[in-house]
Amino acid sequence: MSDETRGREDAAQDAEACAEALESLDRIALDELSLSDLAVDAQDEVREGTEDEGSDAKDASDEAEAEEDDSKDDVQSESASGEETALLGSLPADDSLTRELPGLGSAPAVDETIAMGDIPLPSVPSAREAEARHHKMSPKRRNLMVAGVVAAALVAGGAGYAAWNGYQQEQAAVAAVNAHTMMSVQIGVHAAGLDCSTGSKIPVQVSGQDSDGSSVSETLYVDEHGRGIKLLPGDYTLSIAGSPIAADGTIYTVPTTKAQVSVKSDGQDLSAQASFKLKVPSADTVTDDQIDAAAKYAEEGGASSAAVAKVLQQAATARRDAAVNAMSSREAQAARDADARHKATNLYQLDIPVEWYGKVATWQNGNTLCIYLASDSNTPIATLVAVRDGESFTPDKGDTVLGAASLGNGYTVYASGPVYPYVVPQTINGRTQDPVSTYPMDTAIELVELTTGNRYTYSQIKNVLVDKDGKADAATKLETDYLAQILMPSIKAQD
């Protein structure tokens, strides 16, 4: 049923209710209000009996006028059709505007041309006159007046109801229109380096139910700011369907999170309820399937055209291939470096520490391996010697045992060499400690860095770790601890 038809039916029902009310009031008034007239007449007779003698004449005159009015009312009640509608016509002549009021005389007739501001205010009747008028008014006339007031109230009430009903219908119409209006919403997204004006947009999977109760399942696209979704009001679940493709070919990791949202108004910001972060994986780990899926979404709506989607797919493939090639090159170089760092004798093998690689060189003699400074073959850092278990080992003059590693095959490898964190500063300071050699400042700094792993600067070694009395305990411990971490664990028995 349409709103217009419903409105006409409501108006017809209001009119019918009003007519029934008037009819009922008329019947009630004819039966009940006459009783109130009799009660009023009885009260008047009691009051009239207590009045003084001087007012009897006036009361008799009033009663005569009342009887005359009653006779007129009886004549008017005998007319079948005009008596109920002639409200003003049935008024007695004494009720006219020019009749005499007690003590006031006859009021002059009012000229219709007089301005509203010049109209004299009507005189207020006394209580006595009001009672007299009450007697003069017939029950039928009072019934009609009461019915008129009630009818006016019903009409006013009907008009108010009609206005409220119209407002309700208008609101319902607005709600119905909104329920079928697409609402723009914004979500939160973060994809580093993505510019959708040059790359593809982010595909968002939307599922749920709209305000009509219809199921929704579709893929929509948003830019890097999360704008681009339009939905009917309803409750939905949002998730990232696939990766966009940046202009440089970047492919993103698709988050697995889902968000529940309610769309209620246009321009609604859903960032607090739906926010997604797309991370950038290592390019060499991106697969062909990931690139193909991203290209598919780009072609279906993420890019401006299929041709643009194809270009972005090619960029993603090229970026991945370049990363794979670079990784392969690094792995090959690392293998070469590892091979170069790997050293072996008849009894043991080891790996030169990565921190030392490229800065040191080695020479080998039987089961003795010397690691020295690459720029100066006369500056050994550590010398490794295999000794049978149970035999003693004595380092060269000026050297200190820096560590030992048991091979488990009846031999132990000892590492010995100068304690450079102590020797170098002492030599430069001119101390007489029988130094192995004297060193230029650049060499001194490099030796300290190699034997301490850059955990201390040369100036810290010189000013803090070297005791003023010439003891080298602190410096020795520093170097032996470092070698125990980076060199000694790699010494193993030969296969």
C-alpha cells in the first residue's frame, strides 16, 4: 500500500471518528445536561426565596422574559430541520448587541467602517446578569455549544495527528531513500612506497548483508589513503584480497586480518575499525603465483586498463628476477669467501673469522699455521701449533698463549701471539718492554681493532686498559676472550 493511499484512509477514519463523537455528545447532552439545568433552577429558587422584597418586581420581570424565551424555544424545537444548525439565529432579541444591560443603558450600534483601534471594549456582565443568561439559554442551545467545542477539539486533534503522521511518513521516506543510497566509506591502509596514481589499487574483499537483507560478496578497490569503497548501509566483513603492484614492481604481503564494520552514513571513516598494514617482503622471495594474482586484481579493477596492469606485472617480474640474481651472486661470493677463509693442515682445519677476512693472510708449515697482517707479513696476529696430548707447549719469545682447542684425536692446537692491546701502546709510549717491533699509527690502530673486534678504540686501550705499572692482565684478557669467540671454536680435527 502506498503512502498516499494510507494517508487518505487515515483522514477518512479521523472524519468518521469526529462525526461519531458529535452524535454521542448530542445524545448525552439531551439526557444529562437537562438534569444540570433542573439543579441550577432549584438553586436559583432557594436564592430567590431569600432575596429582599424590593427585588420581587425585577425577578418577576425576569421570569416573564424567561418564560417567553422558553415558549420560543418550544416553537423552534418543533421545526425538524433548522433547529440544530441555527445556533446564532435562535438567540433571543435581548441578546443582541444593542439590548439594555442593567445600569448601563442601551449600547449604540457599531459602525462597520470604524477602525479596529476605535472599537469600544464590551462591557463585562455582572454575576446576576450571568445567572439570568444561564436561565435564558435553552438546554438544546447549550448542548449544541458543548458539541461545537468538542467538535473543534476533535478537529484540532485530528489535524495534529495528521501532521505527526505526515512527519512520520516523511522520516520513513528519508530512511527508505538512505537505505538504498550508496555510502562512501574510508578504511585504514598502509603500504610503504605505494602510489596508486602510478601503481595499482588495493583490492578489498567485502562480504556481509545490506539494509535490504541482501547478501553481499564483492571485491572493491581503495587507494593508498583507504578511499574508494561505496556500499549500501549494512553490516560487512572487510579483508585484503590481494597485493597491489607499485610502479617499481613492488609486491606486498597480504595481511590475513579481517574487520567487522557497520556502514551507517555517507563519508564514514572506518579507520578505527578496519586498518590493514601491507608489508614489503624481500624481493627475491616473491613467487610467480604472487605476481600473477596481483596482476589479476590490477586488470580487474586495480589499474586504469589491462595494458597498465600488464606493464605493472612486467615490472614486478623484473624486480623479482633482479633480486634473485643479486642474491645468487652474493651466495656465490660467500661460497668463494668461505672457501678462501677455510684453512687445513694434516691434523686440523679452521675458518678465518669473517671480521678478519680480507685483512689477514696465512702461511703454513706442516701442522703449523700462521695468521698475519695482510699488509705486513712480519706482523703475526696468531700462530697455531698442534701438540700431542701430554706434551708441553712454549710460545716464542714475546708471545703469549691466547687459547687452546682439543682436537679429540690425541692432539691439542695452541694459539699464541703478541698481546697487541698492551704491546702497541707500550711501544709507542717508548716503554722498554722488549717490543716485537715498532708500528706506525695506522698499523697500531688496525692491530688493536683486529684483536679486540672493535669493541674498544685505540685511545681507550691506551688510556684505560694498559696498567701504568706495566702489567698486561686487562689487555691480555680482552684479546684472549675475543679469540675464544671468533677463532678457537672453528678449529676442528681433520676429516
